[in-house]
Amino acid sequence: NAGVTQTPKFQVLKTGQSMTLQCAQDMNHEYMSWYRQDPGMGLRLIHYSVGAGITDQGEVPNGYNVSRSTTEDFPLRLLSAAPSQTSVYFCASKEQGNTEAFFGQGTRLTVV
Amino acid sequence: GIQVEQSPPDLILQEGANSTLRCNFSDSVNNLQWFHQNPWGQLINLFYIPSGTKQNGRLSATTVATERYSLLYISSSQTTDSGVYFCARRKAAGNKLTFGGGTRVLVKP
């Protein structure tokens, strides 16, 4: 199993550009989520999904869209990038119930 | 809102020393995880420990859910233990992990 795979690892965007961060997991986990980590801080939840076709907002959802068309994939879209979205983005997945979450390697995004 | 507080914020250790990191949470917890974020930014699962004590090599963790805290013990620290240690808790349903601010550990040779 590859676990949770995020692409790309690094990205530089200009203000106003759009892009999609990819996240895929091969563990057949129902739950997937996106977090952002700003310098010197813990992770904050952006959006999450409890299964295919179901998504919901987390703590800091503004500026981001998600969809969950399959169990395996949970892409995060930035429609119009802003410098405030410069951060490291982590995708996570877990099984249903009280189980541990597994994180991808992260995507370091810089918006100039 | 739900608070997760970690202490100390920074820790400098001499190689071989032992240390204890603390995680306090303001609400009941149904599961709690400890992570190590290495200098390359990778988040590594250390423990999934909603209650009780677990050990993995030189690391061990204890969660006392009724008193709303968890402890991470590092024994005989090594330079590879350097990085940031996060605790995160989740309520029963869903996938909403709330992270503490982390403890930054530097182990000097």
C-alpha cells in the first residue's frame, strides 16, 4: 500500500491563478480531510469528507473547494489563489470509527 | 471552542537525556494521537492513544482521559528525535482533528 499520496510536493502560484492539489489513498478509507499548516502552528482543518459524494467545511474553508467523486480521491481546489494561502497542505484519511488518521507527505504552496 | 494546549513550546535536550511532553485538552476526548513532524516536514504517526499507556521503543505515551491530559515520554533521546511533536484529539464522530501548537524539540549531540 502506498498510503496517502499527495501531488505536487511543491508549487508556486501567482495571485489569482487556480490549481488543484491532488490526494489519493489506497486503503479504502471512508474519511478524508485537508489541513493547512502555517509557520510555527499546528494543522487546521479546511474541508473533510465522510464518504464519496459527501463533503463538509472545516475550520478554515474560505477560498477552497472540494469534491469526492470516488472513495480514493479527494482533490482540493484553489479557484483564485491569494498570498494568504501560502502554506503547507496535508491530506489525511482514516477508517470509520475511532481509528487513527494517516497523513500524506504534504504540499508546500507559495502564492506570490 | 475546543482547546488543545501543549507544553513546553520548546525543548532543548542533550543526547541521552529523558523528557516529558504534555498535552492538555479542554473537552472530553474519544481518541488522541501523537505525531512527530521531522525536519523535512513529514508527519509521522507515533501513537493512537485515547486512554491508557503504550510503548514503542524509546517512546511511550499515557492518556488520562478523565483528567484531560496526555503525556509523551522520550527516553535516551537521540538527534533523530529532533522535530516538532504534535498531539491532536478528535471527538467521537467524523474526522475533525484539533491540533495543539506543538513542542519543538532539539536534541544536541
